Amino acid sequence: MDGTDSSAERLLELAQPAAGEHVADIGCGAGGSARALYERVGPRGSVLGIDISASLIAAARERVHGVRFVAADAARHRFAARGLDLVFSQFGMTFFTDPVAAFGRFHGALASTGRIAFACFGPITHNAWADVVFGLARELVPRWRPPPLDDRGPFAFHQRERLGLVLDAAGFHDVRCVLHAMTERLGATPADAVARVLARPFIAASLATLEREARHELPARLAAAFAAFAKGGAVIAPAAAWLVTARATASPRRTARAYPSAAPSPRRPRRRRRARS
């Protein structure tokens, strides 16, 4: 994201990384959030930064010291079992093909008292950079519809209910979601903002099915709409993110189902039938 507001700082407040803790930063990018985490856990703790982009990991290694960075798919990375106190992510949790399996992997990496904290985009109607684009596209071609938002992508968890279902299925409990209002810098000028937003993979893929004439007309209309957000040499639009926290369970319900040795649930004593006279 380009120039987002206080969501990162607020998420750190909710995550509460403490001195000596061991943390994984999922989708760490160029290392900004990993640096902030390391400043809190200190040399007695550790931070592992993971991102699928090798170029971003290379940049992170040059910029941030004291953190171990790995270029990998976090959904397939082999974490040490129960070795983490915190799994953290700033907008890096919505691109998994199988989110339940991915979060289940993170759950297995957490100590029994561990926790997860991450940010992801909230409802699309609260995020102007996408809502305005889709609204104008529908004006140009009323029958056009964007792809399902629940698919992997920035709005995969736009529905709070789906967040809870995925985390519960992965073994987490005490799930809390806070909708955090923020702003996002889209570009220096309306034209710059249009170029940047239309280049985002999610937007580009969504508009691929839009008719060619509409795609040619869309940038001019979008520039006019973004002009309403221009202020002080930048285009700054309203946005919103879910700030999510949850705790790992020592014995997930699915573990009890998987192993026959798990203690069965208590049964109510049977009532004796009275003998008929």
C-alpha cells in the first residue's frame, strides 16, 4: 500500500509484541513492519520476515538488521512447531489459495499461549480506491460485474463473518475484528493516482472483462472522481481495514476429533424405567 495512515501503529498496539518474544511477519515486504517488531522484542527475541517476493526480501535485508528474512510462500513454509509467540501481518493474509490450511500452519507454529494479529481490507464500500473504480465501471457497462470478492485478493476477508469462520476452522479462538478507518495516498495528482490504481493487479484483473470502449473511457472519468480527493499535492482517499486478533488453542477441537485417545464428552446417566405393575 502507498502511504497508508496509522493502521500499522494501531495493529502493533493490539498485537503487543513484548521483549524476548519470537515473531513471524507474514508478507513483510521491504521490512518496515519487521523493523518495528524487532524494536519491540529486542535482541532477546527474534523476528522472521517472510515474503514471496525475492526482490522485496533483498531490499529488506539491506535496510533492516537483526531480522532474519526468507523469500518463501508463507502458506508452505516449514515453521518450527510451537516456536512462535506471535504471527503478525500488515495486509499479507488475503492471498492464500486455501486460507484455512494456511492459518492452520500458522496455528501449528504458535505456542499454546500464542496469538495472531493482522490487518486486511474491510468492506469495499469503505475503500474508495476500489469502490470508485467499480462504480464507474458499472455506470459505463451496467451488466458488468467484478469477480467474487471472496476469492484470493485484497478483499478476500471483506466480510467479518468469513474471517471468523476461517480462523475458527484453523483452531483459533477469541477472534476480535475492529474496523479501522484510515486514509490512503493514491498518488501525487489525479492522473498519477489513476495510473497507479489501474496498475494494481487486483484492479487490472477485475477490469479485464470490461468492454474495450469502456476501458478507454474509464481513466478520464476516474481522474475526475479522484480530483475530489486531491489536497496538498496528493490524492488521499478514505479507506478502512479490519484489524484482527485471535489466540491459539492448546487443543483445537479438530485435534480431539482426529485422535481416538481424546477423552469422550461426558454422557448423561440413563434414567431407570419403572417396572409396570
